[in-house]
Amino acid sequence: MDNDPLQIPLDQLRHAFELALHHIEASSGNAVVALEHDYFWSVPGDELYDVPNQPRTITIGQLSESWQHLEDLLADPDRAVGQHLVWLADVLRAIGQTTAQ
């Protein structure tokens, strides 16, 4: 295992995101994704990457709540915080798992 931190160029990340969204739009022919489930299991951030130890805590997240945070961000972009990426990840995971079927 390499101890160097993984370096993610943001321009490449943005491009990969755009390509993935384009694929979903093209394959579904739709500009909206319907998510069947709202609640999901979530591991708290301080335990998520502590792989040698099994998580002690599993919580419940809610996609509609994560999406609401993103809509709030869209309404007021000056209030952006890093946690918005976590909420975005919640929604993106659900979309990816829904469209991969």
C-alpha cells in the first residue's frame, strides 16, 4: 500500500463527471433521474476510511435531505461548504446504482 495521498486533478474530475452525466442522459433519453429509495445506510466520516476496524456506528441518511442541501446551495452559491460534496456523493451514488441496473 502506497502512503502517498491520491492526487485528483479537479479538471479531470469535472470532465469525468460530465462524461458520466452525458452517458446517463443519452442512454435514458431523459433529463431527470427518479430515485426509488430515500433512506440509506451511512458510515460516519471518522470511521469510513478506518478500514482495519469495522465501523462501530452505522447511521441512516436520506437522499431527499441530501438533495435539499444541494438545492439550497443552488439558491445561494456563496454558502458552499465542503459538506456539499458529501451530500452530492450521496445523490450520485444512488443515481449510479439506479442507472447501472
